[in-house]
Amino acid sequence: MEKMTEIQKKIEIARLELNRAALEEDDYESVYEKSVRLDKLIEEYLEEEEKNFV
């Protein structure tokens, strides 16, 4: 469970960074990289969740 909490914190930070980049109208590449990072963290969270419930 600790690992999931850690991933959740990383997801929240990544989401804030992505929102900030979009609001500040950062260049496409920067927004895209932040979006991909968030997607990977969400995927990691879902994989970890699956491990815990199987």
C-alpha cells in the first residue's frame, strides 16, 4: 500500500505540473512530455493496484 500512496503523490504532482504548463501555454513538446509522464504514472498505479487485488 505504501507504494501506491507514493505513486498517488507523484500523480498529483505530475497533474499539477501539466495543468500549470497548459495554463502558461508552454510549448507543445513540454506539455506533451508532462502528459506522457502522467500517463506512465497512472499506468504504474493501475498495475500496482492489480497486483494488490489479485
